[in-house]
Amino acid sequence: MDLEKIWETVLAEMEINISHANFHTWLKNSKLINKDDLGNFVVALPTNFSKEWVENKYQKNILHILRDLDSQAKKIDFIVQGNIFSSNQNQKTLKGNYVSAPTQMAFPEFKVDPETNLNPKYTFQNFIVGSSNELAFAAAQAIVKEVGSKYNPLFFYGGVGLGKTHLIQAIGNEIIKDYKNSLKVRYVSSEKFTNDVVWAIKNKRMEDIKKKYRDIDILIIDDIQFISGKEKTQEEFFHTFNSLYALNKQIIISSDRPPHALPTLHERLRSRFEGGMTVDIIQPDYEMRVAIISTKLQESKHELPDKIIGIIAGKVNENIREIEGLLNKLIFIKENKGVEITEEVINEIINKNTQVNKNINPNKIIKAVADFFEISINELIGKSRKKEIVEPRQITMFLLRNILNISFPFIGDKMGKRDHTTVMHACEKINKEMEKNINTSQKINLIKESIYKN
């Protein structure tokens, strides 16, 4: 069995289930190096810290995915193997000698430039453009032509897996290509920026951080929402932002929500973000999903019948990562298990992959909404008629109906002993709002993501 293909499939599914920053921090340098006849898998990680983190946080998720791929999978051993992708295949570990398959190489998506942190696989050429992202793509192309002066800062926002990371890194790669490395580009996740600030404070080396992030021409920062509530990080980013902006250096930012929906972000940062170009990226429509699937298959040199592509595009509509994860699983099943991908097979796999978590209950949904809007559960189900409470309350009712399909009277009872007609009105109102208001759709998609992930 091809260890590389198994691990590619596992990673593709994990990338859907955890944040982009966490995926790249903890799993990007992992490698499946052995599997025995008893169903024991061995996964190598580069440091003791990453081994302990993955072992404690993600072991169950990874084992669950492995069991979907191989019914014999019983357990995973995590080991430390410093230079995982070196040519030396005879590294000794506490568990014994594990030799990787001769053909197993570093995954292409992990060949990151250490100077810029950019991944060369993210380009404008392989970014699929449709109605959901055409404005964002046009803005990205525009600033490559006029770096620092066209739209500064450029702020993209949208749900998980919609292509934000691809687009902001594509800008960096295009600038490097067009300007022949004359401009200094740096891409960083907000989590990495935070870690750098913490390290600098602890070691009294703030000047090093200032030099690192201010001595550049283009700063690209991903998932900025994670600096919300982090006082020192926000303060340092504010000064970095001002320093770069004053010199007409380009700043590109991504987030899962617009600046005004980041409640614990300093007002002065929010105003800086809103002072440039703010563009949303929404879920791809059916035609765009078909194009994405076809392109991904072409890139991987695989084929699926048009009817199967249509089924996938029709049923998998949350985000692009979910589509990629499903395609990886289908290709694995087809190549390694010799299963023909029929309508029955694809429907079974989709239903299994998209079924609602059995642990989801009304209390979990109510808490997720309260956490998102940063209000208490008592406020949410209470009698307040304030606008900032009424909207979250109606969204809660809508999600209880939409996710769990429970009765209107039950929802009314759960939401503070309200009449079922109140619940019906709330669900109808949110349905209409989602059709005409992108912000409402974004909020609901983000809350759903938090519910399913947790």
C-alpha cells in the first residue's frame, strides 16, 4: 500500500477539520513512514513539541480517518525524526528502524520558500475565478501592478476553505515574479506573528521583531482574527502597520470575517483595516464547483465521469477544502482498493462525510451563537428586545431548525418559553436575510463551522 497516498488523504481531511494556521504549524512537516500487518501506523514529526501536540490534540481524528481508509487500522505511534524529508532513510528511533518508501518525497504543497514563507503552488494561474470571488481576484491583480498605492491595505474575508490563503499567497508569488525579486515579500500567519511577539518580549528582543517585519516591501498576514484580544500583539501590529503604510509598503490581510465583526479588535486597528479595500469571498456556486473539481482532477491526472462530478458539485457546497478532501478520498479508493466510483459509491461517501455530528444538541448550538456574538446565554434566551440581542436570538432559532430539524414548539420552549409562531417568523426572516445579505450568510456559515468542528 502506498504510504504517501494514504498520508496525503489523511492530511487533506485534517486540513478541512482544523484551522489553516494549526494545520501548517503542526501537520505540514509530518510523514507516514510505516504500516505493519497488524494495523499499526508510524507517523514521524520533526520535534518533540510537535509530537506531543499532535499526539494529544489530533490522534483520535487521524486514527478515525485512517480507519475509513483501512479497516485494519488499530493504532498510531508518533515518533520524532528531525529531518523527515532528507535522503537518509536509515534513522534509528526508539521504536526501531523505519524505512520510508523509496518513492516518498516531500509533498509539493509543503515546498515553502524559507525567506518569504510563500508556497509556490499558489498562483493566479491555478486560482479558479467565479462570481463568488471575481472582485477579490480583480483587486489582487490590480495591486500587483501598483504595489503600495492602489488598494492599501487589501483586506479579504470569508469562511474557511474558500481560497483566501491561495489568493493572498498568489499575490506574493506574482510580485516576486514580476519584480524579479527586487521587492521583499513576507507571508505570515497571525499565529506566527503572535508567537514571534511573545518570544521577543520574553527574550527582550523586540528590536529583532521590528526589523523582521518592518524591513520589507509587502507584508501578507493570514487569519488576522486570531490577534483579537491579544493586547501586546495588536499593539506591535499597529506600529508595524503604521510604519509600513507611511512608506507606501503594501499590506495584505485575510480574515474569516470583516473588520467590524471582530469585536475584541482595537478600534484603531479596525479603522486602519477599513481604510483600504475590503472584499468578501463567498461560497462558490454550482458552476464554479464543477470547474474546481474538473481542474483538481486535471492537475492530479485523474478522471471521473461528468455525472459523478455533477453529484459532487451538487452535494458538497460548504467550501473548496471539503471538495479537495473528498476528491483525494475518491482517488485513493479507486486506485488502492480497485473500487469503481459509481453513483451509489459517491452518495454513500458523501453522506458519510457530511452527516451531522451526533454530539450536536440544542445546548451546543445556543452556546456557539452566544460565543460568536460575545453575549451570555441568559441574554440570548431572555426577554431583551435590543437589536444586538434579537438578531443572535433569531439566528439561534434558525440554526436549531436548520441543523437539528426539531419542531417549532420545542425550539420556542428552549429559547425562553416563546410561542412557536415567533420561531416560525424568526426562521423565515433569517432565510430571507441570507438571500439578500452576504453578511448574514457569512455569520451563519462561521457559526456552523464552529459547531461542526467542536
